Amino acid sequence: MRKTTYLLPILVIAIAALLSSIFIVDEREKALVLQFGRVVTVKEEPGLAFKLPLIQEVVTYDDRILSREVGPLEVTPLDDRRLIVDAFARYRIADVNQFRQAVGAGGVQVAETRLDSILRSQTREVLGSVRSDSVLSTDRVSLMNRIRDAAITDARALGLEVIDVRLKRTDLPQANLEATFARMRAEREREAADEIARGNEAAQRIRAQADRTVVELVSDAKRQSEITRGEADAERNAIFAQSYGADPEFFEFYRSLSAYRSALQADNSTMVMSPDSDFFDYLKSDQGRN
């Protein structure tokens, strides 16, 4: 009975010591066994593992791919056109031993702060070496790859592996945005003014051409009418001459009637002349003066 009394506490202590020396490494994690703050063992394979109770402790780190958002960052490309850039990175803890030595007990929080500094520095350096048009065009893919490659080298000292870096948003600052809109508006107004000026010039050219065509048509019509009138007058005179030659008396009678039509108008019927004037020959007789 006395032996059982002594053995039971020893057994309990032994079981507690055994249980405290066993730990499980999850397949999504990597584990470090620390003894007085110094790394003793690295456990990367999932399953059961052992440590010395009370003397050693276990620290685990996520072995999955992690994401890190980089807050809005202002960069200045070669053309001094400032841009606001948002980015994010995907990374994983590749070397937990080096990671522990680099960040100490701060863990992932300290590592992400230092990774932010690396990403910001490399983003400013890469985007500052090109023009803003390249950042806003399809060339940004190659720029993201350059940022990633540079970040991989710097993050390796932290035991981190940078897998990818992406630029989510690339905008102009509000002041620059308003200035850009004003510049675009002025450019569009200038283009509109140029189009209006070209339209007015074309309209003036067409109007001048139309006026010239009108003058030419009117001049040609007048010329044709004068030619026609001249030909008609010539034909009329020829007819008169022929008629005069055939019957001089009829010609004199016709010319007298034309003179009466022109002289005896409604507003001018008063004439002062001798009654025996030749003008009245055919008024006195249809035979005229014999």
C-alpha cells in the first residue's frame, strides 16, 4: 500500500512529462523547437514530434502561401507625373530557421512590416525608372515582374519567398487628376476650335467657288443672250430690209404704226406739231400721202 502511494504520483508526473514532450506538426505548418531561445530542431514534416519538457518550447509558423496588402503608395515616374499605386504580394516562409533569426519573437507581424518596406522601396525604384504611360499600359506586367524579382532577393534575407507581386490600382492624385481633366478639356476645346476653323475655311472656299460659278454662269448667259439678241436683231433687220424691198409702202406703214405706239402713250398724249406733218400721214388716210 505504501509503495502504491509513492508510485502513483511518480506515474502521474511521468505521464504529464511524456504528454508535454509530444507535439503535433500540422501539414499546414512548420515548427521550430527552441531551447533557451536557440533553435534546436526544425520540424517541417507533418506528424508527431518530441521535445524536452520544461526546457524546450515549440513555435509554429504557417507554411501556406500568404497575402500581404501594400497600402496606397505615391510614386513619381520619369515624366514627373505622380501616381498613387496599390499593390499586393503573395509569399511564403521558405526557411523557418532563418526567418526566426531575422524577426525573432516578433514573428509574422514583424516580417510583414519589413516586407512592406521592401515592396514599397522596389515599387518606387522600378516605377520611377519608366514613364507613366508604361505604368498605365500593358507594360505594367513586365514592371510587376521586375518588382517581384527585386523583392525576392531582398526578402530572402528574411527567410521569405516572394511568389508574386501585383499592382491593383494605379491612379492619379486628386490634384493631378483635376489638372489632367482640365488639360484634356482644354485639348478637346482646342481640337473643336480647329475643326470649327477648318469648317469655316471650307465653307468660305465653297461659298467663293459658288459665287464664282454664279458670276460665270450669269456672264455666260448674258453673253449668250446678247448673241441671241444680236442674231434676232440681224434677222429682224433682214426681214425689214426684205419687206422694204418687196413693198416700200408697207414698210413705211409699219414703221409709222410703231412710231404711233411709242409716242401716243396714256400719260403723254399731248403733241405740238404742224397738222400737215408727215407724222400724221397714216392717221389721215390708210394710204398715206399720195
